[in-house]
Amino acid sequence: MNAYNEPMKPIHFVKAGAGLPVILLHAIGLDGNWWTAYVERFKSSFTVVCPDLRGHGLSPHAWDLITLQDHANDISTLIASLGGKAHLVGVSMGGMVAQEVALRFPEQIITLSLLSTMADLPDAARESVAARGTPLPDGMTSHIRETVCRWVGEKNMNSDFAERCSIQLKRQNPNSWANNWRAISHIDTLPRLSSIRCRTLVATGSEDMSTPPSIAERIANAINQKSRQASVHTVPNAGHLGVFENPEPFLGLLVKHLKNKAN
């Protein structure tokens, strides 16, 4: 239920292919359409499912009190509708949601892939992270340059990919943007990650300013406290959205991870 005690409408998703489901969760401000290269690669072996997280794309608006747990409930409901089990892949905020799904609904997860994401924040940083989404008089305009710079780096701000990101952000609902940043500011899964028992891929880019390799190492180490199920990888020359800017290295890691005979 949301802040007004209204029933939640289902989120939008598209799917392609046949086989066990692979669910791909996007970053804040994006939508399921950004996974095209991954759909093309995996649809011959899997049912590839690309949701729009609540507050994005064609999914309903993100209400004031939305949390990462609310997003996890959406994805759990989606997995149940697909047969009850899925491979789960998430980048950035999508990776935070994927962690919550794996922690709260472990029986639904075959493998987990956490790309360019985080599992906690210093208390001193939570307020500033929440403030990234503060509604401003000009809507999304004032947020675009700072956000794209975090995603691609200052030296790449004139690239075609940076322009694509800017165009996407101009379409974002400012209130949903703000509410999802508040949800991110409460990320605190790290102390619970040792309970994850499924095989997990953790990867980030060497040039990722938001979730650098040290954060990926912390996530993998937390998972490996008990299960030794996590592998960690650094993709050379990739920024925060390297998953979409240069997908081939990440696709290579995912192909090995998803098609491992242990599945």
C-alpha cells in the first residue's frame, strides 16, 4: 500500500525468448528499453524480462513513501507470475532492488548479478544522496548535467551516449525521480548479505565514480562470509553506466554466469 492506502497497480514489463526467466533491472532514471543488447544476446536461451521499475517508463508513478523493499515486492510478484524462479540482474538502483529480492525471497532466485551497485552508505552521506532528487522549479533540467557526469565522467560529457542519457532524463517524472532517490538513500543491505546462498556475480567499472571497485569488493566479501558464492570483477575503462555504454564486457561476464552448468 502507498501513502494514501491505495492498492498498487502492477508495473510494466516486456519479455522475449523462451526458457528460464532472466529479469533485468535498470538504474534510476532509465527504463527497461535500455537492455536491448542483452535481450538480443539471451533470448535464444532464456525468457528475458525487462521491467520498468515503479516511477519509470510505463510503470505507475512512484508514491511519496516508496522504498527499495516496495520495488522488491514488485519484482517478487513478477517472478511468481513467471513460474516462481528467475535469474536476477540489476545495475545501480536495480542492483539494490535485486539484493532486497534475494534477501527477502531467496527461494525465487536462481542466480544473482549485481552490476555497478552499492549495499550501504555512510550515515553522513544519506542526506546528500536523498537531496540528489530534490524537486526544483525547472523540473529535471537542473539535475541532468550532474547526473550524466556521474554516469559517464567529465571527459565523456560530449559523447553520443551522454546525449542519450540527457534525453532520457528529460523525460523522467521529477517527483518519481525524487522519491526513488529517497529510497536509495536508505540502502542498508550490507549487514545481511552473508545470508545470500545463490551464486552471485558482482561487477563494476574501473572508472565508476559512484560505485568503484572497492564497493564491489565489499559486497562480494560480505556475501562470501558464509557461502563463498560470490565472484567479483572489474571491467576496464567502464564508467557507472558501462553496462549500457559498452555492454560487451558485461555481456561476457553474464554469459558465463548464467550458462554455468551448475544451473
